[in-house]
Amino acid sequence: VSYAEFPPLVAPILAKRWKGVRKAAGGFLFATDSNVDIVPPILQAHNVQDDMQLYERICKQLGIDPLLEDDQSYMQIMNYNQIAYFE
């Protein structure tokens, strides 16, 4: 049996405007973490303009705030990588 986790859609730094409070237990994909121990995001929207435009298009299509300020938008994008599978 092997386990794999999908990479995050975008880098956690894109959630820096999230207005929520971090849980004491922590977790991945928090804007101030280095996250050096996770695979690189699918879209490099934080430093590649074409990826940012694609990310913004995806958010617009889904009705998600690309700044991830609200809980719903944050959860939809930052928890994308919680999809996992077993082989």
C-alpha cells in the first residue's frame, strides 16, 4: 500500500489576507509557514503572472475570492490538497 497527497493548488502565501484565526494545533498551508516539507504547488501564482491569471480565472468561475480573505474561499483553495489516495 502506498500513500500520496495531491500538491497544493497554490502557495500558502496567497492566503496572507485570510482573516481567520489559526488553530493551536497548526497545520499546513498557513501563510507565515515556510512549508519546505510539502511538494511545490501546482500553480506558481505567487511569482508567475500566467499562473496568477489562471488562478484568478479559476476563482472567478467558482465564485471564490482570490485573496482568500473569507473562511469559505480559504477552505476551498487551501484544503484542496487534503485529497489523498491509496494504491
